[in-house]
Amino acid sequence: MLNAMHTVPDAELVRHLLRDPPAMAPRDGLEGWKSALHELRLTWPDPAICAVIAGLHAPSVAFAFAAGYQCAIARLSGYETGFAALCVSERGGNRPRDMQCRLDASGDGWRLNGEKSYVTGATHATTLYVAATAGVDAAGRQRIRLLRVAADAPGVTIRRLPDLAFAPELPHAAVNFDNVAVEEAALVPGDGYERYVKPFRSIEDIHVELALLGHLLRQTRATPGSESLQARLLGQVALLRAIAAMPPEDAATHLLLAGNRQVFEALLAALEAAWQAGNPDFHALWLRDRALLQVAGTARAARTAKAWEQLRPDAAVPSPQGQWPVVASNWRQLGSPLRPVAEDVDFFARALREWCAAHPGAKPRALILGVTPELYRLPWPDAARVRAADRTPAMISHIWPGPAAHVIQADWRELPLADASLDVVVCDGGLHLLDYPQGQSQLARTLARVIAPDGLFAVRLFVPPPQPETEAEVLAALLAGRIPDLNCLKLRLGMSLQRTPAAGVALNAVWQSLRETAGDWPALAARLGWTLEHLQVIDAYRDSAARYHFITTAQATALMAAHGFEQQWMASGAYAMAGQCPTVVFRRRHGAASACA
């Protein structure tokens, strides 16, 4: 596998990309595109070359993605020419310790059992490459093997999942393996995770982007006055071809990929303006499908950060997400009220039940703002229709308990989702993370766009107390032992330091206030009877430029009402500070127009 293949000079490729007439769209959708792609792969055996040529001929962004994905599998396997699918993700995740799909020895062969929760293109695949655990090694770690299974083998069941809002022509499926017989020859040599699954992340990025470049060149060729943009696209192709020849697991490759992605994103801004003016039909489709670029964003960010650590161990790796990577690593130290308890979860579950009762037989299209595990574990009628959105790679990789493919790395205020594509949106304690009123209004406007009429937005708020506390009062209560833990302290001290919701409170101010009182953490921890590890979590706030903006329930209700939502009900639990952490449920009104803010 990962063999070098015959290639062609850049000049010859450029001539093809600029002169070849794009193929007509196949009449029978993806099945027809399979046949066309097979012919292209026989003509252009180098996967990187084939990806960009196939992208040029692909009739849509979704089919270009499919072409790049197939070329990536060909690069990984070194010989695959059929339509294949890589089966890795499970409900628990896609890391070795998360995998439950099991390969057991049976006679002179093996038996495969388990389920893969999210597989691209499985409904049309002839071959499935499956990552499965084959026991544990001497260190007690899962031993992962990669194996080939015919998609129509006895015991294989493929269930198509609901189409995504973007690129709906590209199907995804859950695949179940029930005592599937596997011959020894079907096992791919070597460590399935280190040798194949991990490198595939880079290989897929390269080949999918090459295919997208080919397709975007096709559309830009049809855009008047676009010669300079075509030249820039060709430059991107040449750069990616060079990266494709590098070892996919090398840190230098990862840094070049990260730099290339930044150049590509900058180029897209110019391309989109040109398409809007000269190729409006494609521009509309591109806006629908652009979210494909966000797929696997978390893995890319983590891969880049690790590459910097390996190549420049003395370099300070940028952390634009502020305190959140630290919060992610200290997640187990967080508790109520910063994380929801059973009472809070019950309120969210009640909102979900009420929507389902009002829509008999329907399964809600749902989104979690953030990666709160407790919200992922709500009694969703169909977990496959539940997505999450978070902008911080560390939070996604450390905290999200669901399939990686179900997370969108995005700012909540700019969700890359289609209009009216959601029925239920839930969020635990997230509104205060945005500035007030502008940022919170932007979120409300976005929710008004993506939530269908009669859909629900359920959010647990962090609201200031009816009788405001001073900083001195909070610190005195702390030293008197009347604040049970850091989770309560963060909220109380932060709210006491906030003068107005618009001004908010700087997290560094919270840290500074406590530090000036404490003198040093070990002494304060000993005085309070807290563990030092628990208290040191506050260091995530040190030098943080982030600000929290706490608003009242009345302000939240007015803000949502301005964008077409009405409050359904509000409830609070009985734990410490529960009155300041109410769950509020808003309904999107029929025919409501969002106000400009």
C-alpha cells in the first residue's frame, strides 16, 4: 500500500485542465458517476492527477468530493480501482480506544462483528475497508487491523442515513457487521491505525482538495473575465501535487497542508465574488455545499498543532480559542453549575418530548451548540440526526462523545447550515460567551434562519442574581467557607465584577481578583479544603482576553423575541445557584420575520 505511481508533467496536466471539455452529468446520479470515475482512474492511474481531472469532470461539488475520496483510498491501498468506503467512525468515536467493532479468530479465518456509525459512500461501494479491534497488545491498548470486506457479503447490512443539508447527493450510511466471515488474505498487513487510518486523514485532505480545485476550475472557466483566478487555481494544484508526493504522516507535510489551506481559503473569497457576478447558478450551489470544507476541521487543527510541537518545540503555538483548550484538558474538574446535572438534563428532555408530541412520528433534526456530553445523551429519537457545532478543536477532540463526522467546527453566529434545516437546537450555558447585544443578537438571527417554524431553542442561561453581590461580598463568602467549589466561585465572582452586560467581565479580571485575595494557590486550597488540582483550573483565565456577558432572562427573552421567537416556559433546579441557571425554551413562530440588529 501507499505505492508511488506513474505521473505526468505539470505542463501536460495544465493543458488538460484548461482545454478538456467537462463531461455531461450522468443520468443515473452517483451510480453513473461511479462508471465515469472508473474510466478516469484507468486513464489517469496517479491518484493525485486523477483527483484533479475527475474534479474537472464532476457535475457537482458532491461528486467532486466523492472522486477525491475514492482517489485517496486508491493512494492508501496502492491498487484499489473499484468504488470503496473506509469504515472507521463508531458511536463512541474513531480513536483506537473508542472502537468496539471486533475481529475474532474463527477456525482458519476470522469473524467480524459490530457497527460503523458513519461511512461515506457505503451505499454505492463494492468494497469496504474496515478498521476493527483484534484484541489488545502487551500494554493493554486496542490492536487495530484493517480488512477488506465485500459490501454485499453475508452479514453486512448498510443503512442509508438522512442526507446532510450540504452536498445531499453524497450519501452516508451506518454499516452493521453480523458474524461476517473474513479470510486471512483479507487482512491488510501492519498496524491498521498507525499505518492506514492516521495517514488517511492527510491523504484524504490532499485528494479531496485536488478534486475540489478541479471542479472549481471548471466553474471558473465558465465565469467571464476569470483568467487570473484560473491561474491561481492552477498554482494551488501544483502545490498540492508536490505535497501529495510527501509522506502523509510527516509533520512537515502537515504544516504545508495547513499553509495551503489558508491560501485556499483566501482564494475562495475572490472566487465567490466572481461566481456571484458571472456564474450565479453555481454560486448558489456553492453556498449550499461550502460546509464540506469544515469536515474534519478538528483533526486538521490538532494535526497542525502537533506538527509545530515536533518541528519547533520552542515555538509558541497560537491558541486563538483562549481558555478553551485548557478547559478541555480539565473537563473532569468541572461540575455544577458550570455543567448540567440531572435536573437540567430533564428540562432539555422535556423540551424534546414536547416537540415530538407536537409532531407525531417525526424525528427532529437537531443541533447542539457546543459539545456538551449530557446533551448528546438526551433521548433523541434518531441520534444520526443530531449534530454539534463548536469552534474549538480541543473541545471537540477531548469532550465530544459522538462521531467526529457529526461535529461542525464553526462559530455559532455563522453556522454553515441551510435555512430551516433544524427542528431543535439546545445549548447549555453558552449565550454569555458572546458579546451583548451584538454577538448574542447575531446568534439569535442565525437561529431564526436555521430553525424551521415551530422549532425549539432550549438554552440554560447563567443570569445575575436578583440582588447583585459585590466583589468583596463574594470573596468574604469564599473565605468563610460558604462557596462549595470553584464552579460556583467562577460564576459568582464573575457576575460581581460585571458592571453592565455590554461591558461584561474579563476572565483575567476574575483570575486577578482571586489571586490578589489568595496570595498563593496551595495556601488557599488548604484553607478552603479544596484540592490544589481543582483550584488551579482557574489558571485557564490568566491573561485571557475573553469576556463573559451575563444577561437576565428578561433580556434574553426580548433578544429572542426580536428575531421571531416566543418563550414557551422556564424552569430551574434545586442545586446550589440553580436559580441563576434557568433553562428557557423558545419556539420559532410561524411567519415571524427576524429583525435586523
